[in-house]
Amino acid sequence: MRIENLQSILKRYWGYDSFRGIQREIIESIFAGRDTLGLMPTGGGKSITFQVPALAQEGVCVVITPLIALMKDQVHNLRRRGIKAAAIYSGMSHDDIVQTLENAVFGGVKLLYVSPERLSSDIFRTKLRHMQVSFICVDEAHCISQWGYDFRPSYLEIAHIRQDLPDIPILALTATATPQVVDDIQDRLAFRQKNVFRMSFERKNLSYVVRYAPDKQQQLVHILNNVAGSAIVYARSRQRTKEYAQFLTAKGFSATFFHAGLADAEKDQRQRDWQADKVRVMVATNAFGMGIDKPDVRLVIHVDCPSSIEAYFQEAGRAGRDGQRAYAVLLYNNSDQQKLQKRIADTFPAKDFIRQVYDHLAYFYQVGVGSGYNAIFEFPIDKFCHAYKHFPIQVDSALKILDRAGYIEYREEEESQARLMFTIERDDLYRLKGNSPEEDKIIVTLLRHYSGLFCDYAYIDEAFIAQQTQLSQPVVYQSLKLLSQKHILNFIPQKRTPYVRYRQRREDAEHLTFPPAVYEDLRRRFAERIEAMLRYATTSDQCRSRQLLRYFGESSSTDCGHCDVCLDRKGSLVSREKLEEAQTMILDLLNDRQEHRITQLHALPLPYETMDEALRRLVDERTIIDDDGWLRLG
């Protein structure tokens, strides 16, 4: 196909006059039938490289991507543009999966999004053999590499799909890959020959900053007060996202929080509010951000150190996708190193502990030695940990290692669809009084669009009900809960439940073996990534951008000129006299030899920047000791 025809597709559906970066080269490579790996930073326009050629060719493009939320978002956006797209993911009913696959077989779908876990199902493999597939696209391709930071065993199924479609080219895309991971991706996807297109990972409009912050909350407030615009604040745990959002709200900022444990309706509503600028600050775990189409994020702040440069780079890269000046700030203090080192022990617990968890799992489900093959169980991790006095983080890690070693299959988020059944007779339903207008709308919609609700449970789609009633999904969810409390119906909400499947008969725990490839090697690489992250956080004499580019195997001949290191080299923003005056005032305050909370420094008559730089230098020189926000003389 001529490039003019591809550009006309780009213009018709996306409104762009021309391709940018390496988009054109990747598309031409796929058209030539070559296996292709594209390295493009966050915001580089990855989706165009597979969506345009999918429309330009006969058949269906199979897109493999790990996040359900990303699938739904892209399918929605494509359908809105008039493009035939569909997705298959956990939580769909069997009938819906079959119907979607048959639509793809008969030409009713141009882009079929699939989670990697679906690839191993018999029904998918059977239907795939009858599809006219144009090419396979693997998004977040670094997930297939055990050298990478986010290895997912389910991605290994992709190589098996190639056996069913030996002549179909594959396009692999990622925004984060070291040179070692680049080679591993191509090997594991069985590339017929090496073929890589690289777009520079340099983001000239993005200023990287590492700020030493004994009091991260106060530093966060200071940054948000000084940088206008939409912001993402990344925190390590679900609880910390809630705490930080509440703190910011109390300080007068418009903030909400997001993590994987929220109901889908809540997540969708919070994401929409943030994207529409009804909420300025989204405080989130790493579950938020992938595939989010918001180009005007001015600020990404990490209040906790990520476990790898790859994770940090990808999350930081969500700022400034519109090409305007934006900031990626990492807040760091002395406690971060201890926390990062602890993650190594939490992620790779002792082998004896893993064997103990394996035994306790068998006791929990009453699975005897030599039995249990292919048995599947829901896994309530909190109940399990309470019963055997374990911590959830270590148990989760132990189960993942047992999964990699081939003893069990452990799925963290198997989604079950919401369902309900009326508990009163149809005639009684019409005599009800006292329901809210929203509840009445929902009841009418249920009766119009679902059958059999008076004799058995039926699966429902809360988003569809919201669309039909013109109510928000949170309102639909809360109304269904209230109707359930009134005993008008029984409502079982959508939920995500981990499950465990025994891949082989239960072994005697002492006979379990963990090869280096599933334990020692991965532990060493994880520790190396932790050390690389710590070096980035503590290195203050090299341009931040050059540090990041070097990690990804890319050399840069010039400093960025606008990261914190480069600005320091250009000269302190504070005069030497004012800096010495500030240091004297801080030392006078601490001269009583008592510990002082860092917030007490705000009472000093000093500009914030002056006090901040003076404190940072005193701590660097060990004149003052910072103990997690408590200060004392060194």
C-alpha cells in the first residue's frame, strides 16, 4: 500500500496530516511482513503503529495487552471513531466471548484486544485458527522478558500462538526496555530475524527533579502550589493513596485517589473527573496511567521510590505529552533506601517460607499429597494469612514463585461479572412505593433488557444500565445496593477474586525445587534494578536525563539544561550570604540538642526555597541528621 493511502487513513480517523517519529517506518515494516519491535517512549504514539495498518489490511489484528482498563478504553475510543473493535477479557460470559470471537471469524472486527491469560483457552485457540489474521500486536512487550522489570508468565503463551499462525508477522511495542530486554523480547517471540526501530527516549520538554524531602507531605504541598496544572502523585500502597488524597483535600487541593482495589464504577468515575479537570490531583498506585489519553499533565510526583528505573521512567513519562514544559519529581529521604531493600526480601522470601506456604495452602484446601491435580480454588488471601499468621505481601510473592516453578497457577485478579435476581414477585414489584426516581429507572431498565430475573440470577452490565438510565455508574451501583438492602432484589457486585489452580499433584514440600531461572536469577536482577533506582535518587553530579538515557543504552552528548542537577550547576538560586544566614538560623533552633520535627522550621522567617536548600546542604554534610522527618545535630 502506498504511504499516501496510509496517511489518508490517519487523516480520516485521527485527524493527523502525517506520521511522526518512527511510526511510518514501523508500519512499512509490518506491511512488508517482517517481525518488528518498536521502542517508543510514553506519549510517542504507539497505538497508531498498529491501528492504522490494521485498517489498511484485510482481516483482523489481534492485540495482546495486559490491562483490562486499557482494553476497554481503546475499544471505546476506536468505536467512537467508527472502527470495528472488540475485546475479550476475564469476567465476560461464555456466550459473549463466543459471540465476539465469531464476529472476528466472519469479518466483523478489525482490532481484537485480548488479555494474555485468554490465549491459552481452548475456545480462543480453536476460533483463532479460523480467523483471517493480518498481524499480531504485542503491547507492553517487555512483560515477556524475565530480564525485564514486569515479567508476566502469561506472556509466554504468545510464542505458542505463533505456532498456530506461523506466517503471520508480529509487532512488539514497549516504552521501557534495556538492550538486554530488547534482545530477549525478539528471542521469546521467535522473530525470524532481528528487526528493531528505536525512537529516542529523550523528553526535551520534561524536567526531571529529585528532591531530598524529610517531610514529603509539606514538600508535596510546596510543589503543587508552585506548578500549576493537572498532576499525578504516585504512592506505593493503596492505603497511602487514600491518606495523601485526604491530606491534599484538607490543604485545599482538588484531589482523589485510584488503585486496583476500587470498584470499576468508582475507578471509571474518578478517571473521568480527573481527565475532565474536575479534579486536579490524582493520587494513585502504579495501576493508574497506562493508556490514559491526557496530554496536558504538567506534573508527576513520586512520593515513594519505584522498584526500578523502568517503572519510574514509564510513570514519569505521563507528564507533558503535549510537548509543553512539564515536571517529573521524585521525593526522596533516608527511609527510602531501607524500604527499597526490604522489597527484595518481600518479593523473594526464603525458600523454606515458600515451602511452608505451599504446605499451608494444601491444609487450607485439604489437598493430600499425590492429589489435587487441576483443582481450582478461590483464594481469599486475608483469610489465609489470618489462619496461618502470614503477611499478605510475602504470601503473594511466594505464590508467584510457586507459579513460575510450575507447581500452581496463581491469578491475582480473576474478575466475576455482577449479577442479580428479584426476590419479590413481578406483581408485587408494581405495587412498590417509596423508591427513589433513580431506583425506579433502574428497575424499569432491568425489566426491559434482561429476562428470567424472577427465577434465577442473571449477569448484568452496570455500564449498560447507566447508559440506558442516563445515570452515572456509581449511582447505579449504590441504587442496586439499596434495592438489595430493601429485599427487593439480591445484588452480587462485580468483584476480583484471586484463585489458585494446582498444575500438578501436590508434592511433599521438602521435594520442591526452585531453579535459578525462577528464583536466584530473578532475585539478583531485581536487586540490581533496586540499586540502579537508588543510584539515580542519590547521584547529584550527573544530568538526570542523561542518567536515564544511559540506563536504556542510549547515549546523549549534551546535558538537558533543566533538571535539578543542571540547574544546580548553573549556580544556586540563593545567594551565599542568604544561604549562610539560613543555615545559622536552623542550627540555632537545633542547638538545644533536642529532636525537632521538620515542620517547626516553617516558623522561621525564611523563604521556602532558601530554607529548603540550606537544610539540604546541612543534611548532605551530615551537620544535621534527618531521621524520617525528625531533625537533630550530627
